[in-house]
Amino acid sequence: MPSTYMYPQSREVHELGPDLVADLTQNDITFQIFPLRNTNAPLVEWSVDSDDYGLQQLRGLDGSPLHVVEQGDNRYLMEPGAYGEFETVSETELTLRTGSIVGDASIDLSDLILKKNRRLLARELTRIRFIIWTLLTTGTFSVSSKNGGVVHTDTFTLQTQSGSDWSIAATATPLADFRLVQQLGSSKGVTFGASGLAIMNRVTANYMFNNTNAADLGGRRTLGGGTVNSPGEINKIMMGEDLPTVIVFDMGYKNDAGSFTKYIANDKVVVVGRRNEGDLIGEYVMTRNLNNPGGAPGSYSYIKDYAQGINAPKETPPRIEIHRGHNGAP
């Protein structure tokens, strides 16, 4: 039996987290419209400003100004979901890594530990994406425990607009559909114009790009007179019409049975507007977590070594567990 297994310790693995998150979320539209944020609180709390569409009242010369009744902000409070998993460097993996070494030796397990930690982080981010996109495409997210009970859920009312059938290239009217969406922001203090985003999967985007309707997108041409058949050319037209920028987002997740599902279903477009101040739609907040040093907010990660008795008793079979999780909600 070797005397020492060498690998990054819990503190080092935890400190690697922010760099790994940045690597795995780079260029991901999910976290551009719903950035990750830590908050040192047990609950998720946020507010929505009241609108500013009221009319100032007439005072008249020598008249007293009139008092405006405070509308107040809408404030919300939500209990975060508590998520966590672990992976194991098994007795079999330890035996194979040790090979034919007999007696005292140092066996480097860094690559195994870091690979498993990265996979746990990827699964954590996939869960967060699932929550965000399910909320944005259906208005409700629900996460069930292993026994089938829903333990983390929330709902908000979506604005929706039915459109034409984009799969019928000759009659579909995607530009006209987006013009209808534009109007939904008027009373909400939101613009669904060129500063907004129209996010869809590849199937839906291809329907749009293949449009042949001369009265709509199919009748538009590039400056050189060519056909419009690329995202860049489409977005030049969208900008000229003060319509949202088209973003193709084709990511998805696998359930426990291994079946792949895209975050955004076919024939569905998520339009993200901008308020006058430029605010995006929201955040995914990670709250205080007692598994972190000092109960700090954010993801936790640590290692339990049942082979050498580090942060855990020695046990049979010997193994090393890599843990990761977070408390959070949108």
C-alpha cells in the first residue's frame, strides 16, 4: 500500500472554482442575461421598481403642489434550493493508479481529482441553466427530489405572442411577428427593439433563415443584392427594423435516463428586452452556505479522503470523495 496519495487539497480545489466557472460560462448567453451573483444571506430577496408612467398634476400659479402617493416597489422573498453531489475516486481507480508499486511512495491523483471536480461543476452549471431556461420558456421551474417530490419551484407570468408557422417558408412572417412583440413593451418600461435579444435553437433559426416570403424576410436583400441566408445578414435587417438581435442557442441537458433535451424547444423564441436603464432580466443568486469556510455564500467544494483519513475516517473500501454544491435560486 503506498504511503501517500498526492492531490490538490479542499482549499485549493475551492479556490480553483471561479476560474473554472469563467472557463465553462465564457460566451454563454445564459449567464450574460442571468449572471451569477453571491449574496451573504439565507434567502433570495429582490425588488421590482414601480412604473413611472403617471402624469404630473397641474398646480397653477399661486397654487400648492399636489402630493404624489408612494406606489412602492414590489418586493419578493424566496427560499433557495439546496443542491449538492459528489464523485468518487474508487478503490479500483486507486489500485490501478498504484500499479506495481510496493512500500512507501507518493502517488499523484491530481488529474483524477481535478477531472471529477470539473465534471461536478459542469453538472452544477447545467442545473442552473435548466432552472433559468425552464423559467424563461414556460414561466415555471420545478425541481424534484429523488423520491419524486417537488422541493424547489417558482412561477412568474410571462408575456407571450403567437406568431406564424416559420416552418412554412413561403408564408411565414417572422419580421411581422417580431413587430407584434415590440408592442408588448410599451406599458412595461421595456424595449423589445434592436437593443434586445431574440434567442432560439438551431431548428427554429434555420426556419427563419430559409424564409422565402417576398412580403416579409424573404423579400429583403443584402446591400449587394444577394439573398439573406446567414445570421449576420439577418441581424443587419433586424437592426434596420429596430428588432431584437437573433442569437442561436442550441445547448441542452441529459436527464438521468440519458435523453437529451434542448433548453429552448423548437418553434419557441425567448425575447429579452432592455429597460431604459439597460438592466438585463435577472440574476441567479447563490446564498450563504454552511459547507463553505465561515459559512460564506457561493458554491462549496471539498474533499473527503477515506483512504488516508483526511477530513474523514479511514474506511474499507478506501476511496476519495470530491463534493460540490450550492444554495441558490433565480
